[in-house]
Amino acid sequence: MNDFRKIPSVDRILSEPSIKALLDSYSHDSVVKLVQQNVENLRKDIKLGKQIISFKQLINNIEISMSQNWLIQPSPVINASGVILHTNLGRSPLSNESIEAIVNSAGAYTDLEYEPKTGKRGNRQRHVQNLIKHITGSESALVVNNNAAAALLSLTVIAKGKEVIVSKGESVEIGGNFRIPDLLNQSGAELIEVGTTNRTYLFDYEKSINENTGAILIVHPSNFKKIGFTHSPPVKELVELGHHHNIPILNDLGSGTFIDTTVFGLNSEPTVQASIKYGADLTFFSGDKLLGGPQSGIILGSQVLIDELSRHPLARALRIDKLNLTALHSTLMHYISDEHLSQIPIWSMISADLTDIKKRATAWINNTQIKGQVIKSNSTIGGGSLPGEVLNTYVLAIEPETSTANKISAELRSYKTPIIARIESEQVLLDARTVLPTQDNIIIQALKEITT
């Protein structure tokens, strides 16, 4: 009971200068509710037998609650981890042009679904359809909010109540507990696994075809690699088989790329254009991975199938919003203008010159008193793209003096603009490849302030 009497009143807390200052930026009701929530948390802790915290700590907790809930979120961070498509960090950063386009679209009404020339309602898909068709050679296109949505919509429309044949080696978990069998279950289709984990042949598919087969689904293993004693029939052969039996071929490329990745010393990633060329009935892939754009799922196929997908009620539930649509349009224009390597950040990172990377990392250490050295290392693509593939890079390796690698890494993460590094061999590594050039000065300032 004595501890409960020590709980300060809401009025006393509101009179504290640092809390009172919050009223200059936030409504009185919001600040009062925040204070009340923290006071209630204090009561709960006392009931659980915990020792009451000091008044100063209570005020600090309220300020932390404010910063965690009321400051703009998600907050920018600096990706010095060496993982180019870092899923936890939001995957692809957008180009400057895409950001500017979003700002213009967000701050005004737009012709999202309106035809100014006719004064009639329009279709939001028209803003990007022609660009996608021009780049890929597809007859038509539909954009939804992510690739999982693209797969769900395609399977629901094409194969609900029917069987879908999938290689056992492709019946995988893509990430975040998102599994192909679960997806098929949600779409109303029945999964028919064929072949074995490591080897599936064309005849495995053919002998499973019957009158209730709705589709053959190809799932590119974009987040893992099968090596050794393996076999999968080429997409072209599966398309020929499907068309012979009048069965649609659905090709889930996962990341999806318009670019030949071997040019950069990486393994070959199947391109979107190749899927179209081979005649897959529907091809779908992500917009925020190797495309380098915003979160979106792009579905390509014949006009007849795309129209069928567009008419389904799920298409409205899964449709892309106006801001991501704007960013996607701007990203696609970089490909049309043949400036994707210079303007799309992830492709600038992938194609970056090693000499330039080393020069930037060297500038970081030369402009600070940090103890460390610039050494060779590897960057990865990440984001479920090109698993196991690495790019040569240079990193600043910080060597702890009076601190530890874990403490230095934590201090970098706690910087006003959090810096995400990685730890190897008790050294903190900052990879210049994945840091945007405009963030170099922030890195330098942070290195001047941290304790090693």
C-alpha cells in the first residue's frame, strides 16, 4: 500500500517541464492519455511485486513512449550490413525521381481512376500497363500489392476447386511462414506434389495430369539453392506440355528481373522476358526486389486471362495503392530510358565500381580517429534473390579497443540515424556498397562520436 501512495498524480506529472513541453506539439488529451497509460503500467508493476521506479524514471518512460509511438515511423536507417535487398530494412530504396513522384502524387488529387479528356472513370492499371508490356513483351499486365497477392489471385481465378501440380522441390516456404501449400489451400485449389525434393522430370508432371487439373505451377527457388544431384524440366518444356493438354502454366519468378545478372558476375536469374518468350500463361513477380521499385506484385499474361483476373472481387481487395503505383511508374521509366543502373539504387549498388567502394570506405576512416582498416569482403543480394551469390566489396573493419564489437554495433544502432552493421571475427564491418553516397557524412559523424 505504501508503494501505491508513492505514485505521483497525473497533474503533478503534467506540470513537469519536459512533459509540459509536449503540449506544444501534441494535443492535451493525447498527452494525458499517455501519462495515464504509464501510471497504470506502474500500478500493474506494483501489483506484481516489482519495486517502484523513481519519479525521474517515470518521466523518462513517458518520453520514451512518446518517441516510440508518436515520431514518424518507420524511421530511416543506414544499411551498412552489406545485404543489398534487406527485407527487414524495407528492401529496395527508391530512386530520387520515384520519391519526387510520390510527393507530387500524395500532395494533390490525381487522375488515378479518371480520364480528364473524356470526363469519365478510368482504370488505375493504365498508368503502368503499357510500360510493362513495352519492357517485357507481354500482351497484358495487372499490378497488385505484392507477389503473394499476385499468386493468390492467379491461383484463385485459374484453379479454384481444381488440382494444381507443383514439383515437390518447389513446394517451399518463401519467408515469414508463407508456404506454397498454404497459399494453394487459401486459393481453393488442391496441391498435387510430383517428383522428389531434388529431381523432378517432365514425365512426373505428365502422369499427374487428369480431367481435374487446373494448372501447373512453377515456383522459382529464389531464396535457396539446390545443388548436386538435381533436375528440373525447363520452363519451355513445361509450357509445351501444358499447352498440349490445354492446362495453364503459372510461373512464379519470385524476385523477377529485367536484367541479365551474369553481367555483374552473378549466377543467371531467370528474366521476366524469358518467361514471356517461352509462353507461360501467367508470370508473376515482386516489384520491390530486383526490379528496384516499391512493394507490388506484377502479373503478366494474355489479355483474356488478365481481364479475367481483373474482374475477380479479390483484384479490388489486393489492388495497388496510388503512391506505390506512382513509384512503380517512375521506376519502370528508368528501364525505358536505359538509366536503371545509374538511377535505381539497388542496381547502382550491384553495378558499383570496386575502386569507388574502396575510396568511400577509406574516406570514412581517414576523416575520423576510429581504429580500424579497410579490407576486402563480400556483399550479398538478399531479399530472397540470388541465394548464395556474393559480390566483392570493401568494408571498414572497426577494431574494438576498450569496448566490444557487440557494444560498438549497438552504439551505431542507437545513433540518431541508426547505422546497421555486421560483426565478423570480433570486428564491426561497415560495407560501403550498401550505404547510399548521400549518407557518407552521417557515417563519418557517427564514427567520430562512438566509443571503441
